[in-house]
Amino acid sequence: MVVFSSIEFLFLFLPLLLGLYRLVPRRFENGVLLLASLLFYTWSGGAFVAILAVSIVVDYFAGWLVAWARDHDHRRALRLGVGLSVSVNLSLLAFFKYANFFVQQFNDLGATLGLGTIAWTNIGLPIGISFFTFQSMSYTLDLARGRAEHLRSPLDFALYVALFPQLICGPIVRYHEIAAQIRDRHSRLDEMAEGAVRFLHGLVKKVVVADAAGALADAVFGLPSDQLNTATAWLGVSAYTLQIYFDFSGYSDMAIGLGRLFGFTFPENFRRPYSAISITDFWRRWHITLSSWLRDYLYIPLGGSHGGVAATYRNLVIVFLLTGFWHGANWTFLVWGAFHGVLLVIERVTGQRPVETATFTGLRRLMVLLLVMLGWVIFRADSVTHAVELYAAMFSFSGFDLAPVVAVAMTHRVAFITALASLVVLLPRDFVAGPQLVSGRGAAFTMGRVVWLGCGALIATTLIASGNFSPFLYFQF
């Protein structure tokens, strides 16, 4: 698998593509990017590129049908186009991502009740399917809502869906946000410089910080229950809290930076989520493009907050159950989604949701961070039983010696980096390093770029060259 933090990508794929992209006439730029994107996906996903192609072909035809229906005021054809897009994309997602899970549940139940089982061979998961199906669907939905115009060129539409920087792990770019850039854009040298800075920022976050924290998290979450104690469990949860943030936000920084290299402006996906002062605020800052997608295409169509109190609570719980299940076919993700849905309902019941007028913000930040960390336990655990064991160890308040495996993982480098990274929770709420590192002016920002990107990029490159990097966590989703 080729990832942004691999030798093949950094020193072969990206330089060759940038060189070719700058050399070809502007009318061929989209074609070059499309071919490169399909090569990138095939390099990583193999024959599953056919699934990506199916999603592209279906949504291009569905979009054409919806655009025709709008022009001719043909409501039945419009509904048919939207239904085709939604049904095909969700069917692909359901089959490849969830068929194994549902067959396993049926077989477990059948074995328990003596009803027999289904003969089944596990299906492989196409990488990025959760992202590109949602992105492809948004094209048809945006056309149906009149938010954008139909792309006449099927190759331009294919580029929108398959564009390699955000194809595998987002951000989920909705069609109306990028339609004008697909048709016409300019890749100036100053924008390319900004993109390179943002990309290197994400690279350092992933390779230097996330992978160091991940070594600790993996060591703890891999322990048998009889070796778990309070100190070990809290250390593992804290490490995973850092890992998933720096890993996923690092990928988003890299995707946004790569987009800038080719003249695209992608939406921000993170905005200091661990400084949130409510769970509502957290979801306005964490995986922003997924949250807004579900709000606009699921929560609001369900009725949002306009159907009464009970309906609002129902809609919130439905959305977050599906948010959890979107992340993976496991009961742990459903429980995690339900946990956040219930927390959001509690916030509304108790009147803790407003952010602008909030008081005791320091205490609220601490409480929200603790709740988010408790959620990450079930998110990361292999099973609900495993999560219960970790919770029991966290709150047993006994045993403060680290297990031998964890002590080995806690090298001086890992300890220093994770301790330094944990300071992110203390930064001002409005300080978002990625955009400000790129656009900040003055001696402080210049020095920050030199230190962070000079030293950090050197360390990251050294780690990559030595093989000390891992795939992004969200590849599995």
C-alpha cells in the first residue's frame, strides 16, 4: 500500500507527478491528475479500483438525470436519479463493509440456537470506500438541491471523486465546494509553497508524533486483562487520544497541502477538538467534513430540531448511531456512536450546549476531554468485553507499575514526544496550527516554520527511511 508517508510516494510518485503537471498545457491538467489518482488507488487498492469506477459511472449518470429533470421540471426523474445514486452507493458500502459483520452475527446466533450457519468467505474492504461513496453521493444531492451545475465532462467528474489527496481518508469534499475549481483553477508558486508547508506539517504530526503515541497505545491495548492496572490503562488511553488526533488531523493537513500544490482548496477538517467546551463543540471541531455531511444530508432531512423535543433527540441518536457504524462493522463503533448521541441529548436537556455564553470554560474543557477519552476506549477496543476490562482497570485505582511490554515501548523518544504532544490540550482554543503556520506573518511564525518544518521534517524523513512508520488509522474505515 502506498501512503503519503512512504518513500515511494515522497520521492517517486509526488515529484514525478508535480513535474509532469507543471509541464503539460492547462487543458491537460485534469487528465494528468485523473490518471495519477487512478494509478494511486490501483497501487494501493488493486482490483478494488473497479468499485471506485462503478461509483463514478453511476453518479455521473444519476447526476445527468437529475440535471435533466431539474431543467424540465420532471420530479419523478429527479427522484429516480437521487434514488439511483443513494441506493447504489449505500449498497456498495453495505456489501463490502458490513456483509462480513452481519453474516458473522447471523452465524453466531444460528450456532447458539442450533439453526445452522451460512457458508461464507470474508470479503475484502476497498480502501476509502466510506469516503468516496459519501463524496460521490453529494454530487447528485447537490444537483437535486440546486446548489451546483452538472459537470458535462465525465472525466472532470471522475477527477472530483477520485482526486488522490483526499480519496482515501478525506476530507469529504462536497461537490458544490469544489465545482468551480474542477473547471478552472490556477496553481501559483506561492500557493504551491503554502501547500508544501501544510503537507510537511501533517507529515511531522503523523510520522513523528502519532506513530510515537501509537507505539504506547498498541502496547497497552494488546495486553491481556490480568496485566492491566490503573496506570497502564490510563497511559494507553491517553496515548491513543493523542495518536488518533495527530494521525487523522495529520492526514488532513497532508491532503489539504497536496490539494494546494495542484490549485485546489479543500475544507478544513479539524479545529482544535480537544479544546472543546461541550460535546456539541467537539463535533464542530472533529472530522468537520463528516459532521457537516451528516448534518446536511441526514440530520436535517430527518427533521433536525424542527419536529419537537422528542423528535430532535431521536434524530440525534440515529445520526450518531450511524456515525459510529460508518467507522466500522463492530459493536464497539455502535456503542461509541450511541455514547456520543446520548451525551448530546444530555447537553440539550441540561442546557449545556451553548458555547458563546459558556462560563467555567477551563473546567468544561477538562470534562469534555475526559468524556472524549472515555469514548476512545470503546472506539479502540477489540470488543465490548475488552473495553469493559479497560474501564475496570482505569477506575480500580490500584496498581501503578507499568507492564513490562509497556515499559519497553516507553523509550526516551516516545516519552518525550508524547509528553510534548499532550501540551496541545493547553493551547488557546482559537489557535489552529496548520492554517496559521502557513499564513502567519512575522518573526515568530517564520521561526516556527523554520524549527517545526526544518527539524521536524528531517526527523520524519529519517524515521521513514528507517521504516519506522505505519499506515494511517482511518485507512481501516
